[in-house]
Amino acid sequence: MTGDKSIKPWREVIAPHPDVREGAFQQAEFAADLWQVHLGKGSDEYQSPAEFFRRTYLTDSLKTLLTRSVKRLTGKEGDPIVQLQTNFGGGKTRSMLALYHLFSGTPLKDLAGIEELSQEAGFDKLPEVKRVVLVGTKISPGNPSIKDDGTEVRTLWGELAWQLGGKKAFARIAEDDKKATSPGDALRELFDDFGPCMILIDEWVAYTRQLHDENDLPGGSSETQFSFAQALTESARAAKQCLLVVSLPASDTAFSGYEGADDAEVGGVRGREALDRLRNVVGRMESSWRPATAEESFEIVRRRLFEPLVWDASYKERDLTARAFSELYQSQSNEFPSECSKLDYEKRIKAAYPIHPEVFDQLYGGWSTLVKFQRTRGVLRLMATVIHNLWSANDQASLIMPCSIPIDNTNVRYELTRYLDDTWQPVMETDVDGPNSLPRKIDNEKSNLGKISATRRVARTIYLGSAPTVGLGHQGITDQRIKLGCVLPGENSSIFGDALRDLSQQATYLYRDGTRYWYATQPTVAKMARDRAQQLAAKKREVHDEIIKRLRVALMDKGNFRAVYLAPLSGEDVPDEMETRLVVLAPEFVFSKGTESPTEQAAKAILKSRGNVPRLFQNTLVFMAADRTRLNDLESAICEHEAWQSIVEEKDNLDLTQQQLKQAEEQLGRANHSLLARLPECNKWLLVPTQASAKDPVQWESHSVSGSDALAVLAFKRLSGMELLTNTLGGTVLRKHMDEVPLWQGNHVAIRQLVDYFARYNYLPRITDSDVLMDAITSGLNLITWESESFAYAEAFDEKNQRYAGLNCRSSLDFSPDDPGLLVKPEVASR
């Protein structure tokens, strides 16, 4: 997958961070752990303030949070309480880490982006701040913590006091800790005496839901915990330089985008009750924080996964790439979503580089509705795996597209299925990407698709855009968005349309509704149709009977043939008559040019005899046979049509949904169209007996027909064009044959005999019927030059007196094939 050669591959412009490049990252690294950092553990990315800010994009909301926090802790304006509220992976913990590292004592110049922020916000140094970290999943309400000096800490307020001022601060609330009672206003005194201080509380709901109504745990009861929460917020607000930052899960659709988004984080009924009460307490005084916007999320991910662009040349290459994509979307605007042709989209490409914005749109859209995906955390986990794989595979694409995601890679596949039901595994293996998947099969069979892996790219894009939203309204993605996820500058979008069509017609789990496509875990009716088609294919006789049925309809237009005989079992089924007829052999009689076949033998047998009786009129038959290679295509078309037909007819018994019925009816229409097209493509061979002269043997010529006319019409046109059959004959031409063969019986020849000759002998012109001969006789008798170029007519010949009765020269007479008259040589008639 390369596209326009003038655009550099992304790997030549920007490099992933070493841990991503080398695949050395651990998935857990993308889950920021505040407690581990507080303990002085964890990876350098989170532990080191400098490295943390180097890989952190300061969103507008994060800048606001940091600025207001500085103001609060320097005694100026600022919110005393901040509530961080998003669903899993929404950036709460990273925001807390940013606060934790900002007040770590590290010089501002060593923190990327902070020095600039300090200038904007008007501060040049920070006070020394006591940092308290309370993480509910790391502190047990039932198991007291024993400190290094032997002090036993039982409650959250005890842990808070200990971190704030050690044993001295703890002593102030020691009794409340021992009895698990809320310390009340003692908290405010602690904050003032040991401040400035910052208290970061994460996973508070997880801690609170473990408490009982009775006071039987060291950490206290649930009611005491809520009393502590109220005292804490009031004290933080009343203290001079205290900042309280609380992280709570989102629970309403305003933040999560769907109902019950936070169930995994909240933890059941007790957790939800705890969340509601804590939010009630905190929410009375807090300044809420909101997660990053979509565009900011792009930069968060990009900065975490890639080294920054440094050189001007790199920025230039990025801009050239964005321009090339923008020009592609503008020049083929009908092929892509409308927003892509606008200038803003080019800006989005630059902002997301080297990842295509559509990747982010799909991951932050449908995939983020999955609770376990955890939004930015899930995006980081997946994209780190993807980028490592693409880097190792020397990917040469100009951007990392939805179709770039190597779903066939074990690690990538795991990341894309770990959030979904196990039933998705066969879908991916069968219809999306894998060694034996349908997209690979289609690409291998069609070189124009295979050379750019078009079908695999389409399948990957559909999967990424549809898998997480199955069962929801407006499921699937449009064909325009599929192309957006596939097409690179320099590529023709139509080839992906071809790939999409082939895939949708053959896939087991791919659904379609108008222009929208999606994968689901239940097989489509297409699978049922394929199974039925395969069953019918084994019944060759039934398939051929259906072909004959179709041919019978197609041959209702006989063209200029006097009759058409379809699939005769033997010569006995073809009458021995004087008019030229077309014999269409049964489907099993296939023909391939250049080989002696049973088909020619069958045609010869019909030509020579009518049952047990020799055939007299052998110059009146031409034959049509199926092409050996095209018959397979026609048989497949028949099987497919019959399969869809049966599904539509059995819609009630099969209990089809409206969507399935619509799909079946659409596919039936397509199958019928395909069948009508393949019928003339298959029955393309004309087998024609010819003879150079009476002394020569009969030879068989084969000629192919093609076109949009009816089969018999095509056959007649082809034969006429090659002068192997005619419906007109001039008088002079008739005279020529009468002389060359010769057909004269002495000085004359009977008209009846002449008709018989033309119907019998293959060395004479093949005419549609005897009327052609009658017209030729009339034409010859009307010639002024009859003496040199045609003949005369006589009603009879008296053998005894050697005289002609009723002799006519150059006269207009009407004739019939049964006329008893004679054609007379002109030189004899002139005597």
C-alpha cells in the first residue's frame, strides 16, 4: 500500500517513540497509576516530571486546571475544589499526575509547555506544596496501614493527615482515626497549618462501596464516610491555600455518550449509591473539569506514541501529505464524505499526522462506547500495537489509515477483540483478515484488486467502523466512509467500490442497507443462499433443466429461422423439413474450439438421421452449443438465482427480518441480471455443416456469436454475415449454381427438384426456406439479360416430341415450391 510516489511514507517523516518502535511497551503503561508514582515506582514516562510533560499534550482544559490550581495554592483566586469527571480512560488520572508533577519542585524550564503556560498565566515560580494522594483501590477500609514508625492508620482522614504532616499532623486527628469518626473542622486547621497543600483523591467510589452501614470496619461506616466527605470539602474551601481534586466516574449520557457507561468503574448498586452521594457532597462546591476535545485527543495520542517533528523539512512533508489528501477529496468529492473536501479537514490531517483522522473518529466514536475500551487509554493500547507492527513491516503508506490496521497480526487482533464477544473471532477469520479469509481469496483471484490488497483494506475499514456499534441504531458505515478509510492519493477510488461489491456479494457476516455496510456475528442470508446454491450445484440435471427453461424463453424470438429446436434428445425430435432451422443442443453438449468433442458427434448424428430414418434435407440445419468454460459460470448463476428465489419464497417460514428480506430481494434481482447476461455468453458457438463441392466431404465450421440481441437473432446475423445462410437469392446467382454444380437435367430442371436440391445438399447455398428460391426464379425471369444470365420457364416438356409446353421468356409469373413447371436453359428456349 503506497499510493502517490511523490509523497513520502510516514515512516520517513516521523518516528515512534523507542518503546513503541521496538514493541517494548507494556499495555499497563498506558494506564496512568497515581499511587505508583506517589510511591516512587513506575515507568519513567509517568515517574519523571520532565518526561511526563514531554509526552503530555496540554489541552485547553488541562491548562485551565493547572493555572487555576497555581492561583489557588499561591493564595490568589482559584477554585478550592475540582471534580474530574469522565468515563474510563478519559484522562482523569493523567490530569492528577500533571498537578502532582507541577508541584514536585522541578524547575519550570524542565517541564515542556509549563514555562510558556506560566508566562501566559503570570506566575514565574511555585510555592512548596504538600501533596496528598488517596487512591481508593490502594487503601483498605478493613486493614489498617502500619507506618515505618509503628503508627497505625485506619481511615482515609488518618492517611490524609499522615501524608500531610507525618506523625505530628496525625496526632491531631488520632482519636477520630481510632474511633472511625469524622474529624470535622480539624481538617481545616490541618490544611492551614501544614499548607499550602493539594489533596488528590482517586477511586473514592471504589473505597466507599466497601463500607457497611454498621461501624464494624477500621475505615468506618458508609455514613461516616459521607460525613468526612462533607467536612473535607467545607474545610478545603475554608482553608487559605488548599486545593482538593476529586475524581469521580461519569454516569450520565452528557459525559459518556451512552447509558451505563461507568458501570464497570462504579461497581454495582452500592457503587452507584456511593457515587450519587459523593457527587452530591462534592458537587455543591466544586468546579467541574471536562475531558479533552476530539482534536485535543488526537494530539494526546500522537505525542504519546511519536517523537515530535523537529525539522522544517519534516513539517513540509507533513503539509505536502495533507495537501495531497485534500486534493484527492476535492477532486473526487462525490466519492467521499462531504466534510473531507473542506479546508478544515486538511488541518485535521496535519493535526493527527501520521494517523488519518478517520482512525481517530472511529476509535473515539464507536469504540469508545465500549466500557472496557477506556477511551484514550484504549486508543493508546491499540495504536501502539498497530504502529509497532507497521514499523516492523516497513509500511510505506503516506498515512496510517483505517485499512492499515493489520488485523491479521495476533497482537492487533487481540486488542480489537478483547472488548467484544468471543463470537467475533470467526467473523474476523472468515470475512475480515486472516490466511484463509474471503478478502484474501478475492484479492488472489482478481489481480487488479490483489495488487493493492483492495478487498482486505475494505474489510478492515468496515470492521473498524462497524464492529463496536452492532445492535445500535444507525449501525455500519457508508460506502463513502469506507473509501475514506482506504484510498490513498494516486489510487482510483472505483477499484475499492469493485472490491466492496465483490465482498458484499460473497461474505458470510457482512450486512448491507442501502449504502451502509457492517459486520455482525450472525450469518447473513447470503450464507444461507450460498449453502443452498452449493446443494443445487450437486444436482446437475436440475441445473440443466433450469437452463433449458431459461433458454426456452430466450428462444421465443426465432429471428429469421423458420423454427428452433431446443435440447433434442435425438434426431427423431427434429423433423426432416425443407426450411432452415436452428438446433440448440442441450447444456451438457459443450464446445471448445479446436477439439473433437461429443458435441460435434451429437450434431452430426442429428444431421444424418431422424431416428432410424436417414435425414434427406441436411442443408436445413445449423446448431448452437454452449461454451465449455462459460457453462460453469452459467450453472453458478442458475444456482445462485434459484437459491435466492427459494429464500424469498420461504420468507415467512424462515422468519426473515425486514432487513434480511430486503437483502434477499436485492440479491435476487442481481442474480437474475447476472443470469440474463450469462445465458448468451454461454451459448455462443454455432456449428455449421458445409461442403465445398459434391465430391468433397461435409466439414463443420464453428463460429462464435456475441451481442445484446436474442440468441436466434444473433445466430442468424452471424450466419448471414458469413454467407452461411441467406434469406435472399438473385436470379443470376441461382443460374450460376445451376451451371457450376450442375443442377440441369439435360436442358431443363424441374422447380420441385430444384427446391429439393437446395434443401438436401450442403454444397448449395443454405436458404431460409423455398420462398427464397421462388423469389430467385421470379427475379431471373424478369431480367432483360435472361438469355445470358438466367433461364426461361416452361409448364411441361413433351419427351416424345421434344417440345416445351407453355414456354415463357422474361415474364412475370408467380411460383410455389409445388409448381410442376420447369426452368429451361435460355439457349434452348431461344430456338
